[in-house]
Amino acid sequence: MIFDGENTFFDKKTLSSGKLDSDIIKLGPGEASDPLILFADVNGASGTGTLSVAVITAADEAFTSPVTLATYTELPIKAKLPRGNKGYMKLEATSTYTDGELTAALVLDDDILD
């Protein structure tokens, strides 16, 4: 799988317990006939933890009227981007991990060899 810096929400973000806000991605409004895939996973965490990830979209970069498109609770996340894109997108994650790194991005193709 190839990560593009323009479509990356979290790039090996150090995890801590609590809420994590991602970088904002400007996609432009509208949908694709073959949507991008949301990939997210934790690497290097010791012990067990949980991670909940919400996909948020809005028409402006300030997210004055945000809309939650989906919420995921099982890792790794490999899901087609839900419909409803308003132009800007970010992730809101809630973690119980105390260490490790989070990577999350929109990709063209996820690994087919799990």
C-alpha cells in the first residue's frame, strides 16, 4: 500500500490515552465512483488497548458544521470511504493505548495479503 502525504491523517502519531485529532485533508466536495480506502492501524503498542476512529467531514476547514460519516472500533481499519464528503475531512480518535504509533490515511488500494 502506498501512502500519499496529501491524504494522510496520522503519520506514526505517538499514541496516548485520550482524544486525538488528525490533520485535515482537503478532498473537494463530491464522491468518486470507486472511493478511496481508509486505512488505520496501531504499531509498536505494548499490552492491550482500544481505539475508536470517527470520520468527520465539513464544507469548510474550520469544521463549523461537521458531519460524522462513520465510526470504527476494530483495528486494522480497511474500509471504503463512506459517501457524504463535503470537501474537508479529518479523523477524531479516542485511544486507551499509552504507547505505540497510529498511522491513518486514505489509500488507493489496501494490502490484499493480510
